[in-house]
Amino acid sequence: AVLVRLAIGDLLAETTGESPPLILDDALVYADALRLARMKTILETAARHQQILILTCRKEDYLGLDARYLSLEDCRAET
């Protein structure tokens, strides 16, 4: 399903000149280690021309990507 979403983004970029951001909400949480490694490579390649936001509770799965990491704790206002 992730590959289809990436392909749709590429198709939209080709036809309209714009690609919407791809938002993944723990889409790979049940992937085995080999599949996760392959998908990380694919996502990193796709991120060169498409914005990808990954929402996850398992940030360690995505460590090592050339990406900007944010956490909800970083977004909370101090009182």
C-alpha cells in the first residue's frame, strides 16, 4: 500500500507538477526487519522529490534515515 501511495504521488507530480505530502501513520509497524529495511531505502529515495511524514510510536525503526526527527514532547509549550 505504501508503494501505491508513492506511485500516486509520482503520477500527480508528472501530470500536475505538484505532489501532495505522503502521511504514513505507523504503516510499517508490523513489517519484519528485512521488509522494513527495504522500505526505509525506498522511502529515503522517494523523499528526495516528495515530502513524506511518518507518524510512529517506534521511532527506533526509522533511526538512521537522512530525515528530520520531531517528537510530541518537542512541541509541547512550557507552562
